Amino acid sequence: MIDHVLGRPSPNFKRVEIILTTLGLLWYLKRTKVPFMFKRINQLLRNTQPWKIVLLTLTLSHLVHNGLVLFGLQGPEPLSKMYTRSFFRATYVTTALDAGYFSCLSIKNSVLREALSAVLSVVYLFYPDAAEEKCKRFRMNPTTQVLRSAWDKTHDSPVLWLLTLKDRGFLKIRRNLEIPLPRVPGKSVFTEKRPTIRARLYFDGSESELKGQQKLIFVTPGGGFVAVKPENHDAYLSQWARLSKLPIVAIDYAKAPEFPYPYGLEECFDAYKSVTESNGRVIGLDGWEEEINQKLYPKDPIKIVLVGDSAGGNMAVNITTKCIQDNVHLPSGLLLLYPFLSYAMECWMQPQHLDLMRSQSHIEISQQFVQSKTRVDRDAPLQNNQAPKSLDLLSMKVDRRPSYFDRFKPDTMKDKRHYVHSYLAMTSRMLYTNDRILPTHYMRAIGLMYLAGSPIVPDLEQDYFLSPVKTPDNILAQFPKTFIMCGEQDPIVDDTFIFANRLRQAKHKAHLDWKRMKSEHPRNQKLDQHPFQFEAHQMVRSMILPGLSHGYFLMYGLLKEADQAVKLTHQWLQELLEQEDHDNDEMHRLTKEMLKIEEEELLKRRRTDMSERVFV
């Protein structure tokens, strides 16, 4: 109270208040006789055992503390029915862990800090509201230490490492390695580079079996560009390795703020280029030659699927863009998991993006998601749509039945909403600003950490390596088959949706160009092998999951939907790796020819429009 009266909230003032209150009460107990009002209570409790008195005191304290809740005078619950039940339960555990570890950040001794963090995390499981309040205080001003404590603890904490040992399971090969730079590294804006790139290899087989592999899953893990090592992703990456029987390499790229934009991106591209240049030899594969009966035989290029989650999704898209621009061998496919694709912190959706959402009717987008952008509650416009009770990803069954409590509510108590059509809609960043995994304060801090100190002046409007959602259509048209997954309550779901549909539109235009060229050159057999022959719905698949937010793959073993998502994406990876690769050089030549025809027709249309205007 003292700090509020003085108008300067401070932990020091709170400490002074606690000490003064405690000393005052102790002095009062020592110097004062039993007050008249307590004499009657003493007589009633004279024959009561001490442990019962303590328990009774705690019970009364609990009732007083929650008295407003009993009489329905508490405030509204902002996160009520925002997530599926299982996702909220998972975030309940992660919030308690965050609160416990945040509380001990100032302790210097690592052993003491770890022990107290574990104990306090257990305590916070019994006080979820206090855990939420503690996390809010740290999230309001997130530092590098706060972000890394929140996201790296499953690997850095020995206690949590042991608790998650079962989720990681046994894997024959799971080790760290160093990938050398390629013969000709990509262009860099930095004068000094690390000589090797750190990575982690996963494979459920022997060393000899590893050498003969012809397929590879190349992962750029997420972590907000500032935290999280591949070890934090061990659980689901190990499961992918067991299910697919394929090698997986995850890149431990340099993190901000020590290595600002675009250092991490340059490392990821160099690592990918080194792997393709050596045909996998740098990570333990045979390379370009294999030995059979003491003779060397040439090998075909390995097939690579590029995978990225969150910030790693940003890296994966940009690696693909750089491959197209530098004529490097393209990956066979792209898998993006809740990718971070834009740094724009806009409040309102742009009209063209809103129109795009209104026009969507395919099953990949839930009707609830579309409605959230096209209508609002007249009386409570910031009210979130109700999430389903549960979600089954493998069968795509969504349980939206009302709870038993809601079913028996009288009509006068039921939540009645008055929806009206709206031409104005908030972006998901603003709508889910208090998300339990990725609040807006985190995103603002990440942007400043990643861009501060960069040798490049940030251009949020034009730099599509910074915001891949702005990647030009002529580059998007050349992307490989791309599968995307994101939660409906994710603060960055809008960018995922917009990117997926921009990719579809670019693929659709490219397919029309291919059909036109095929009609003009029906005997050109090379056109039959060009990826532009496929329609947009064959090349792009997106899935928006209702009731889920961000980072659910890192909840593997804790969240039912995460376990299902790992199995589903394993099927997607198999599909991406089974498709036929195309000749890169021939594809680039034909692509440039098609895009040149498209530009010439666009220029011709513009000249026609100009002549008509002059005539008028």
C-alpha cells in the first residue's frame, strides 16, 4: 500500500511495508493483553487441538481471499473458453514453470536457483492466478534473460531435462555436430563469420545406414530469433526420426541480440548450401559417391524437405527465396509450423486481406475463424470467439458441444450476443495481445532485439527477408510444394493465412502461364516435367487448428493435440519426400521464359489502358 500512496510502485517499498507490518504486529502481541473481542474466541477454542486451529485459520483466510468469487463479484475471465481444454491445461503447467523460474532469476548461485525454481514451480501449480500475475509482471518488460529463461528451460534445467526424458525416448544417433561453410558462402553484410555452423543430428539407425540415406529433413528451429536450441525440440524431432527412419538435421543458428539480423539467416542458408553442395557428406552421408564392392559409384542428389517453426519458419521461407535467387538446388518441399512471417504491428486488417478472408470457403479454414473477421459482437467487440472443447487432428473432429453447466443455465443467465456485420477487423496480433504463449510484449521485444545493431537499416515495407509475407509473386510462383499449419488463436495466424493465399494466387497464375505455353508448344516434353503443371491446391496446403495458439509442438508429451500434430506432419513429410524432383537449371530457364511472357502481356495491357485514357 505504501508504494501506491507515494505514487511510486517499487519492490523496495513493499519490503519496507512487510517488515514494518510484521514488527508492529509482533510488538502488539507482546505488549498488549488479550482484547475483549478475542476472549470469547479463546474460550471456544480452549479444547481444540493446535493443528485444527491452524487449519481453521487457513480455511477462513481462503474464504476471505475468495469471498468476491463466492458472491459473483469477481471480474470477468479474459481467457475463458479461448483455447481447447487440453491446450489451456498445458499452458497452466507452462505458466507455473515460468513463474517459478522467473521468481529466481536474480539468484546468482546456479544450484540454489535451480532448486528453488523447481520448488516454486510446484507451488505455483496450486496458485495458478498468482502464477499468471507473476508472469504478467515479467512479460510487461521482457529482457533477453526472461525470454531465454521461459523458452530454454527444458534443456538448461537438469530437473526439467530429467522429467522430459521419457518424451525424448531412445534414439540410436542424436548428437551435436559442426557444419563447415560452403566453398562459396552466400553474400554477407558482416565482415566476420563463425568458421562452422552448429547443428544437431537425429537418426534412428546405425552409422552405416546413415551413410546410405537419400532423403533428409532439414530443420530451422524456432525461438523468437533470440532463444531455443535444437535440444529444446528433441522430443518431437526424435519422434519424427523414429517414425520416418530418416536423418534429421536441426540448425543451431546464431541468436540475437549478440548476432543481429541477418546473421542467423545467413548461417541457415550457408548450412543448407553446404549440405546440398556436399550431397549430405558434411553431416555423415555418403556424399556424391558410394562404395559398392570396393568401387565408387556416383549418387543422385539427396531429397531435402525444409521445416521451420515460428521464427524458424521465417528462416525456412527465406532459405527457399535465396535458393531461387542464387540458383541453388531447391528443397523438395516446405513444411511451416506457425511461421513468424511479418514484423508489422498493425492494429487493423487491410481491406484486401479482409476481402480475401471473406471469400474463403475451403475446409482448411474454420468457419469460426472467418466469422471472427467479418462480424463483431455489437456490445462486446473485443470478445473472443468460443474455442471448441476438444480437437482431434487425425480425424479433424471438433467438439463444440456446450458444457453441462451451460446446458442447465436458465435463459436469463445465458450469454447472449448481438452480432453485426463489420468492414473493420482487428489483426490477430491485437486480438490475442494477452496470449499465454506469445503476448504482444514478447513480439515487440523480439523485434527490437533482432533488428537493433543490424548493419542493415530495417525496411518493414520492402524487405521481404525480414517479412516474408511480402515476398514478390514471381518468387512465390517458384516455391516447392508447401504445407502450413497454425493455431486459430495464434497471434500470428493472420500472416500465415495471408502468406498461404498469396502463395496460392502466385501458383494459380503460374499454372495459367504453363497452360498457355503448353498450348503454344504441345510437343515440348520438358514442359510436362515443370512444376507449374500442378494447380495451386496441389502445391499449397494450409490447416488452421481451432482452439490452439503458438508453440504447441514444444508441448509434445504434455498436449494431446501436439502428439497428433507430430503424427499428421510425419505423413506430410512423407508426401513431400515422395514427389518427383525437377531439373533445377531447366526449371529456371522455363520459369524465366514464362514470367517474361507474363511481364510482356502486363506491359501490353498497361499501354492499351494508357492509349484509351489519352483517347478519352
